[in-house]
Amino acid sequence: MSHPDTITATFAKRLKEARAMRGLSQRALGALVDKDQAKNKGAVRVNRYEQQVNRADMESAAEMAKALDVPVAYLFADDDQLAKLILDYWKLPAERRAVLGKTAAALNLGKDEDLPDTSSS
């Protein structure tokens, strides 16, 4: 089980990465998630999450993920390869997700005969 401080650090790292991928400043992301934009509270929230001063609750994490167009799971992925895989999966259309799911299941079970033929790719 991950330590809460580790989870907070992971969330801060992924939040920064997702914000950078979208080309958003803290202020811009804050404006997307803050209902009271006149007081700039959203940017302060984003900054405090990224600086690990505050911890986001699940609703806030989901709100940030939606604004950044990433799955919530990405914001908590504690491994860089897993984070990339989550984003890659997120971007796939449904039919490709199904193929990937079957491929992952076959790999997990060691059933090479169930793997899709990739020789024509």
C-alpha cells in the first residue's frame, strides 16, 4: 500500500504533467475548475495541490481529470510506464480497447496462441 505522502507526491507530479500536456497554466486550469473565477481560487487550489500543501479529495481529483481530459487513474499512477499506458488506452477507440484487453489477458495467461497476429502491421 502506498504511503499518503507518496500518493500526494504522485498526484502533484501527474497533475503538473497533465497540465503541461494541455498547455495550461495553473491559472487557466483553475479557471476551468473554479465556479467563482473572480477570486482566482481555482489557481490557488491547483498550486497547493502541485506544491503538496493540500491533498485533493476524490471529487476534486475527478474535476481536475475532466478539465485536463485524462482519466482519474492517470493522476494516481505511481509508475511512469503505467501512467503512459493509461493515457494510451484512454485515447483508443472502443474496438481497439477491446483488442488490447484480449491481448493483455492472453499475455497474462501466457497463451501466445491467443495473441493477435501483428505480422501485417
